[in-house]
Amino acid sequence: MPTSRSSTSRAIPGRSHRLPGSRARTRTVWVALAASMTAGIGLLSLLDPGSPARTGGMSLSPLMATGGARGVEAVFGTAEPIQPGRWESIVVVHSGSPVGSPASIEESHRSVGYDGMGFHFLVGNGTGMSEGQIHVGYRWMEQRDGAELAGLGSSKGVVEVCLVGDGDRRPFGDEQLHRAAQLVAALADRLDIRASQIMLHSDLAETSSPGTYFPRQAFEDLIASMR
């Protein structure tokens, strides 16, 4: 998370001969440093709120998914068993914000009436969570439908995969795209979802999500190479 840095770090006491009043100046430096640290903590708490009301999700670090689609098999260790035919399609969206974490997105979703994060999966971009880190939300763990996506009449049977970032403002990172493709390929294989049913949000609604910078063809080719 971005935090402001204090310029007082250049004023380190004890590096030069003490002059009259140096103790007072030293005390002033430490007070200023403490104040800047407090401000930084306050900023962090605003950008990344505390623990969400709903629990039961899990996160996979990038090191846990280094191969093909099989590298994310852990996502199938759900609390509720996955029923055949339960899921019919996969939709890729973006968060629309440059910074995001499971906690901050869940807090945002709770503010509009949901009981936690509306997406099934969240893939980090390096701000708020590691780039390529996969967070498995409680909706997937409990095999619940995702929150209704903008422009869709129903999200029943749709697996929602969200990439942190704003694809209308800047490209996604290679690691983030690679991990998202691993996840989608694994889901498609396990759930018997055809390539034609792996879609972008913009295929289904009047939205640009996951953004004009999203490399659709390269992403589809990456998925195909992993299946």
C-alpha cells in the first residue's frame, strides 16, 4: 500500500558533536517521526480495512502455482462439494481501481449491501496483495453464486474471476495475467466449461470491463496452452 515517507529520517541524532539545545532538537525530531508513522498507519487502515465480516476464504501465493493449470488445484478444496453441472461459465472482470485487497474489496461490497466479497476469486496486481496472488473468496468455498455483475440479469452458474486494477487506464502485469489464466484453465477443465463459455464482462453487458488494455487474444492463447 502506498504510504507517505517522512523527510525527518535524514535528521539522525548522535551523528555530530552536540551543541547547546541539541537535546531539544532531538526530542523534536522523534516527535515528528512518531507523528509521521501514526499518519502512515492511519492511511493504511483507510486503504485496507480490518477483517471482513465473512470468513472462510484462502489465498494462494504466486509460488504455489508455478506450472500449468494443475498449479492451482488447491482451489478445489472447497467447504461444500462441487456438484457436476453447477457452474456453466466463467466471466473475467476487473476491480476498476488501481489498488485492492480482499479486505478492501469486501468492505466496499458490504457498503452496498453484500455480506462480503461478491466475486469468487481475486487476482492481485502487487498493490494490496502480491502480484499473481489468488484469493479464493467465501462464495467459492461455500459454492454460492457470485454477486450480480453490472448489466447481467442473473449471475447464477457464473464463476466470477476479478483482476485487481483498472484495465481502462493501464495494462495488467504479466504475472497477474499468467496466474489468472492458470486459474481459469483449471476451473474450465474441472468444471467442464467450453472455451466459448469463458467470457469477459464486456461480452455480456454495456461495460468495458476488464478494460481496453486487457489482452484478450493473448489471454485466450495462454489458457489454451494450459488445457
